[in-house]
Amino acid sequence: MTIEQIDSNRILIALCDDDMKSFSLEFESMTLSNPHVKEMIQRLLKFASNETGISAKERYIKSKIPAQQ
């Protein structure tokens, strides 16, 4: 997992394939209407917030992009 502070109020959380597996996430099902995905995103945002000091909220979720292989 990579957490990068983009600016004073945005962070980037990048998950590798192993991270996705450990969180039981699949790229195709990454929608906030999925309760498991929503819970995992909340956990990731809380962890990233603790790491960066940025108060992260779900409204900051802008996109998901598959990693280049």
C-alpha cells in the first residue's frame, strides 16, 4: 500500500494486488454501494488520515484506476 499526500487536503491511496487480496477487494466490485468495499475504504481512509494528518472523508473519493501490469 502506498499513501501519498497530494496537497493540503488530498491523499492518494494505492493498493497493489496483494493489498487487494488481503482486504478481500476486487477492482470490478469497487463501488460504495457494496457494504464490504465501503467498510474497507473507511478503514483505509482512517489509516491514511492517521499517517498524513489529513481528515479524510468518503466525499474525497474521486476515482479508481487499475494498476498497469
